Amino acid sequence: MSDIYDIYGEEYNKDSWEKFVGIHQELYDPIDPLLKTKMSQTTIPKDIQIVLLAKLGEYTFQWIERTIPALDHKTPLSYLQTEQGTNALRAAIMRMPN
């Protein structure tokens, strides 16, 4: 895909990601069940759903389809087409400010 894709892919660490998801789980739990249901109907992996809804709330549905400069002007959805891309997206999400 691009250099940034490779950088994020190399940066991904499964243990760090799992801890990151655990932290966001507490913020995810009280989210509106309707948002959770809507998100569960997507192809987005559950762990990424948890973090994005905790960080972005309803805006997640717009963000996931937007071109993002930090993703080399690609959409987050485009990163989900491969396991390497999904892991690169996970690393990029961990860099997002709160």
C-alpha cells in the first residue's frame, strides 16, 4: 500500500493492543446499545469496534469511511482488507489523541 502502511504494520504489537482494548472496554460498556448493534452489523473486527466507539462514539461511522491523512489519505475501511492492514490500522488507532 504505502510506506505509512508498512510503518504501522511493523509498529503493531498484539500485547499492547490487547491492553489498549481492555482500557477502552470500560468506556465502551455504557455506550448506547443501539450504536453497538449498528456497529456489530459492520465487517469491522470487534476489538476495533470497542476502541473506536469508546474514542469517537457515533462519529465512528463517518470516520471509518473518510480518507485520513495519517493513513496516507486512505480510508480506515481500506486497511481492513488484509490482516496486515488490520494490524496497521490497530497501530494507527493507538496513536490517535484522546
